Amino acid sequence: MNKDNIIPSMTHPYGMCWQQPPTYLILIDDTHAVMSRLDFEILMDYTRSQPSALYNGKMWKAQYEDEGTLKWFLCYCFNENEKTNEIDIAYREILIID
């Protein structure tokens, strides 16, 4: 597992107002994020946009076309660099377990 497969803790003060499931309930590998339907429903949907505030640990879902099929993806921020005001965003296809 590489460092991109670890969702960092959300420590930014804005995170106090952001609703998302606990990271320990989501299993992530290089291509997928496995979660319950309830956790999927908790994630904010940014299919047609992107959250305005981005910081480590922030997660959301978005639907994108992949190989001709619409699929849901978990998006999350990591590697925040406050000096350069840059952040990485990882995308993993969501698999829902009930």
C-alpha cells in the first residue's frame, strides 16, 4: 500500500463543519474504496464541481465516466503544502457493501 492510500486526519478548522464518514470505515487500495451504503450517502456529491475549500483529509464523492460507464468515485485530499498552496487529490472507484 502506498501513502496515497491513506486518508489523512482532517485537522483544518474548516473540517469542523464538514460532514463525512470516519476514515477508518473506508477500505482503500490503489484503485477502489470500499464502504457501506450509509457512508456513501453521508459523502457530499460534487459531480459537477469541486469543493471550494480543500485541505488534508477532506472527502467527497463524484460520478465520472470510466470506460464508457458512469461510476462513483471517492475523492480525498492529501499532501497539503501550505507554503505553495498546493494539494493532491486522490480518486478511487467506490464499491458499496451492504
